[in-house]
Amino acid sequence: MTKSTLGKLPDAAFGTLVLPLMPPQIIDGFRALPDLTGIASDVMDELGIVGAIPASILVPRDPSARLVGRALTVRNVAASTPVPDRVKAGISGLGEIEAHNLAEPGDVIVVQGVELCSNLGGISASIGRRQGELGAIVDGGVRDIDHSRGIGYAVWSRSVSPITGKWRVETVAINRAVSICGITVDPGDLVLADETGVCFIPHGRAAEVLRRAQRNVAAEKLREQKIASGAPVSELFGKASR
């Protein structure tokens, strides 16, 4: 299906309208992992991939939420004109609607945002949920988190604020590289998130990370069996121990 923009942002703001495909077996493989971000973070260390962020920084607004999906990226910056002038003009600078318009079921909105105000609220979450998005990762503020929880739209964010972003934020890019807590995320990268934190895996390395993660999970199952059988601690300790 041919995709088009809504005209909220200039054409130059868009890096791509269609995300690179992620094979379903890779998505399903990650979803089946226990201790999702913990296992993935260990493998990323082994492979020299920097992309794990603790839940103390990007906080899950629903601790029971868990997701695996492609990153659909949004970059916001602080508005350059005073709030009273923007209120008077009545024009919101938020443009994540353009990302929702491009989203496919199973995608995750990843926002390089602005602090002390909301980059994503209840209406945006409702649209995203309707579009089939799994949720959003926001390096910045969000609001209406009770609403997001209630509709099953998972949100991880740096902070929560009641202050609207529509007069304070300008969306300047969709599906271009963003910086999330100092980590570069490209559109189509794989997003893993649970109550422990968030991991971003480069699109081209997802299969490699999954293979090693599945190997590590198998090794840990063997170790759990040894623990349950009463094996001495000296037999349990090794390089693979966490």
C-alpha cells in the first residue's frame, strides 16, 4: 500500500514512509524469551551493542506491560516562541500524528522528546492504539497515563507532567535517527521493553542477538535444573553465571 503524509510537516522532515521489514519469526522469538530485556542486555554486552536503558530512567507507566516491535521514530524540540504567543495563534506544534498515520500493527512510537511537558497524551495514545501500535517509548514527558493503561497502550517515559506540550514542543522529524537517553535509534530498529527497562537492537543485528539469546536461555535452564537438583555451588558458578 502506498503511504502518504498528512501535510503537518514538510516533506524534508520525513526520513522514510515505510519501515524495513522485520521477519515475524524474529519478533515471535524475542516475545518467547523469559526475562526479556535482561537476557537481551546480556547478549548485547557480549556482542558490543550499546542499547539498554534501565527502568529507573525510562519508567514503565504500566509495570505489567511488555512489548517487542519496530521503532517508528519521532524527534521533538522545544518550541522557539513564547507559550502565550502560541496559545494566541492556536496552532499546536506536536506532530506525532504523522507517525501514527504511517504506523503498522505491532510498531512502537519512539520519541526523542522535551522534558517538563507532555510529548504524548491520551488522544495520541488512543489514535496509536487504534492504528495497532503496541505503545510508545518517550525520552521526555507524557501525561494521561491512566488513560493509556486503561486502553492497553504501553508507555515508557523519562517523566510525567500535566503540562501540555502543544504550545511548548515542535515535532521536526519523523522516521529519522533519534537519540534516546544518549542511544541512537534508527527507524525500523527492534524495541524490547518490560518492567526492567528498554533495549534497542539495530535492525540488521536482531537475528544475531536472538540466536545468542536463545542459546543463553537454554544454558540457564540447565543451570536452573542443577540448582533444583541440589548441585553444590561450586558446580553452578561459571562464566555464564549472572
